Amino acid sequence: MISSILVANRGEIACRVFRTCRELGIATVAVYSDADADALHVREADTAVRLPGAAPSDTYLRGDLVVKAALAAGADAIHPGYGFLSENAGFARAVLDAGLTWIGPPPEAIEAMASKTRAKELMGVEPLGEVTEADLPVLVKAAAGGGGRGMRVVRELALLGGELAAARAEAASAFGDGEVFVEPYLEAGRHVEVQIMADAHGTVWPLGTRDCSLQRRHQKVVEEAPAPGLAPELVADLHAQAVRAARVTDYRGAGTVEFLVADGRAHFLEMNTRLQVEHPVTEAVFGIDLVALQIRVAEGLALAEDPPAAHGHAVEARLYAEDPAAGWAPQTGTLHRIDVPGDVRLDTGYTAGDTIGVHYDAMLAKAVAHAPTRAEAVRKLAGALERAAVHGPVTNRELLVRSLRHPEFTAARMDTGFYDRHAATLTAPAPDPHAPLAAALADAHGRSRFGLGGWRNLRSQPHLKRYRAEPDGTEHEVRYHHTRQGPAADGVSVLEVTAGRVVLEADGVRRTYTITRYADRIHVTTPRGDTALTPLPLLPEPTVRRAPGSLLAPMPGTVVRVAEGVTEGAPVTAGQPLVWLEAMKMEHRISAPASGTLTALHAVPGRQVEVGALLAVVQEGESS
């Protein structure tokens, strides 16, 4: 039997596997890059081995170093998690050749299905040949890996070559494999998948369906099980195709067969030969531990003839450090607090005080709610996220709450174009008008040795405080004054003030605000949400003047490349891609804001840049 497992991964999935290992009495080994030296998965492991460097290509994608780490730490098995080397047949073989147990499918099955082009051939799906105008739109896709990396929608034939190059570069960086392919892009389908579990004795379990249609940048945001509203005959077809995919590859372990459902038909997309990020919803519905089953299958144990029965409905939401209103730009910084209340499962790789860096995925946590019905599960998760305290960088928490309550989602009428249609309304600012006042009153109380009341006989002159709301940048001016009875503000009754709690009443409605201060930000929390405020000086500070047409880095990251032929003095056209940044395992394109001349180019491939760094300047007008 397995006695010690090294997880060839990081963050949330490493912590998730360790949790099951502890329950089974199995010792745990972590690997970590220099950027992850203090990460939660390192702290939770029994033993940890350093992989020198920070970039994935130097650390988590170095299979030779991972195998060496397992042998050095005395592990007898390796679990790959998801992403990185989880679908790399060469790595699986290296693990087996080293005399270790591989907790995953056979290398031959990975080779057959991890390459999406070969998987389609096995499943009888004809590949798309030379692309013509009639084929548009098409989807450029990485043959290896997943998570939305290496994927591009192409609607104009002239852009295909550039998108192929960008997808190859992103796929090579994320998975160590730059192979890409092109397939038709269906605009309004649902992303539905089937979880399977197979053993070495001929048993294959189809563990129901999942719907993962809410996606941004082709990366899932909200997932649920079972997929709602599918006809029984369609579910039977999905299960049959998934079992067939497992049998034709002599599959073992956990895997997911993905489909695009449109017009009542299931179109095979790919098979992921690994555990999925969204596996907790299946665990909740079937009452199982998929990681424990992976381990038992790797030990040669047989599954029961039939899978357990399903009960209820589960919904998962991925909490990302990103700004949805700014093109989903990833965010970095210190995570001061992460707390999701209620009967909700939270899988995370972070705790309070951890740093969110630029090298890896922006996902902070997954929140999962299970209930007897879909409506109850959705309501439970939305309520828990609304009350969640996530203090630090900007996140998508509010977007998740609004998505779960959107009528299209609650009626199960969503498809993969959901965020294309609704992102603007889902990210529109909806500020609490009294949160800045609550912050100002709490701050004044905390600064006064005597508090706010009982130390003035006369009404004072108004006090002024200025704040900027994050992330939308709206500035607020707050005026209040002290009286003998305590603090007062126009139109609002101040009922209670302490340094951490303020109670206000407006229009007959009483609300309680909890105030938490950090070095550069104040969080004002109510049961209906959280407002992040940055204190501002009373007099605006002078700002750095930038030339018109300046292109600034929207996030910290690495310049991965500059467009071919782009030099200072070159003519550019509006929308022309100029510079690519890589941050949190995703590429972000910086394009010319207008047609004109590139008068300055500061971006250099390989150079690290901070948010707001000047990358280039485009002078609008006719080029010389």
C-alpha cells in the first residue's frame, strides 16, 4: 500500500490532496518554487522539497526535478493534481520508471486523450482542415492542458496567423507543449461534462453530469452538478460516450469527458485525463472522495460494480483575484482575510497574510454549496459569498453573487456566451452610499482618546474625509460633525460608533457596518456585501503626467514578446497588437489605442514590469 505521496503541484489542489492523505494516514510531500517558499501547501505538508527558480518552466514543469524530489523525500507515489504535468505522458512514464506509483491513468491513455487532436480521432470526430471564411468563427485550442490557456476565438481570417502564434506561445509556457489545433466555434452552446472513475478490473463509473457554461477567457467560473434541464436520453448518450472514451483507452483513475451541448445534441470536445478543478460538486452529490478513489485505484483495488446513488444538487464558484470590470485583469498583493461563512465547503491554497504573486493562476479558492434542490444550493452559495470577507486585492466576489442571482442562471438558461452578454451589467458599480461615512466615523473614533461623544458642548464645524472606492475608482467626500449627543451627518442617524463597528439609520432602515483597517485600505462590511475604500488626502496629490497615447501595464507581469516589425517610428493601426504580457499563467495583449505612429517603445521581452509601467506611446494621427 502507498505510505507517502508527493503532490507534483501547488496551491489549492495540493492542499486538497493532502487533506485526503491525512484522513487515510498517508504521509505528504510538497514541492515548491522560490516564489512559493511560504505557501500554504508547503506549510501543510509533512515534508517539502525546493525546486529552484520561480517560473513554471524552471520548477513545476520540470518532471526530472519532481521525480528526484520524490525519491529524496522517500515518497512512494506521485499525485499530479491538475495543470502543470498532470497530462504529460512522459512525466507519468518517468514516475513509473523510477519505481514510484503513478496516481493517474496509464501513460498510453494520457497520450491517446491528453492530445485533443488525437482524442477527437479516437472518438470519430473529423478534424477541421484548411480554414476558410465559411468556417468562421473558429476556436484555436491547445492540444495539451486546459484551464482556458492557449485558447483563442477567431472571427476574421486575417487574424488567424497571429492568434495561432499567441496560442502556441501560451500553451508552451503553461504546459511545456506548444501544439495547437483549430475547431469550429459554437456561439451559444452549453459546456457539459461527465466525470468518470475507472479501475484496472474493467469497471467504469459514469458519475453524472456537470454544467460549466459560465466561463471567462474560456476558463470556468461557476460549475454545478448535475447539469440542469437535460433530457434523459441526452444524459444517457453523454454517459455512453464517456464510458466509451474510457474503454477505448483502457483508462484507470479519475477523468472527465467534455462536450458542447447545442440543439439537443452532444458534441465531443476532449477528455481531461486528470482530476478537474470542479470535482467537489460531484463529490458532494455522490457523497464520495474522488482523491481517495484515485489512490485506491492506483493501489490496484477494485471499484464496486455500480457507482453510489446521487443526492441533491451542488454548485461551485471560483473566487479569483481579478478585476472583472477591467477585462478580468489579475490582481496581486497581500490577502489579509478570506472567510466564507455558512455551510459551504471552501477549498483554498491561501490563508490570511499570504501574498498573491504574478507567477501562477489567479484563483484564490473554490466555494461549494450542496442542498436538496438546485434553487436551494444556488441560494445558499450566493448568500455565503455575499457575506464573505475577502480582504486584499480586488476579487470577482461581487460578480459571482450577481451571476448566481441572474435570472438567466436561476432559470438554467445559461450558455458559454453568458459573460459576453452580461459582463457590463454584472460589473456595474453598486456602491453602498453610507459605507464611506461609516469608515470616516470609525476612523475618527479610533483616533480620539475619548471617542466621539460627550466632549463638545457645541456643534463643531464639519469634518471632511475623502475616499476612493475600489476597484471602480469613484471618489467620495464625507462630511460629519460632532455634537454634544455624539457624531451627526445630514440625512443619517448615527446610532453607534466604535473603531470597528458603526450603526446607521437612513430612511427608517438600520444597518450595521463592520470596519477593518489595513495599511493602505479600509474594508466596510455588511451582510449585503463589502466595500473597499482607499483613504485619500484632503488636497489631491500631483499626478505623473503621461504623454497622450501612453500604453501602461494593466497588471504586474513579464513582457513575453513584442509584435514582429514593431519599432519606434513605425506606423500602427487602431487595435493592432503591440505587446504581450504574461501574468498568472495567462497572456494579456496590449493593443494600439488609435492609428498613428509608435513614438516610444519601452517593452523588452523577458523584462518584469509593475502595474502602471510605461510600455509604449502611440501618437495619434497620420504616420510619417
